[in-house]
Amino acid sequence: MTYKRGDRLALVQTTDHHTELKPGDEGTVRRFDAGLSILHVAWDSGSTLSMLLDDGDEVRPA
């Protein structure tokens, strides 16, 4: 899938056990690095945790 700056999305799951984000939290795409499958997100909660799509992190359109 391709993501572009400004797309809204919701967290399905993350493998980061140290984050306070939870499934359903929403955010806005800041940048997508397709070569590395890294999705940089500005979460509404203030977090800037990036999603590692090849390592088990999962999002869906909001």
C-alpha cells in the first residue's frame, strides 16, 4: 500500500511494547519511506512513533 502526507490512519497493532499508543488511536502521515517500509506518523496523542510495516506494525485508514 502507498501512503501520502496528510493521510489519516488508525493503529491496528504495534510491536513496540514501550509505547502508550493503543489500537484505534489515530494520526496523520508525515512521510512514507517505501524502500524501508517505514511510515512516519504524527499521532493525535502527540506521539511521533513511526510504524515499521515489515516488522509487524499495522495501520488502517481512519
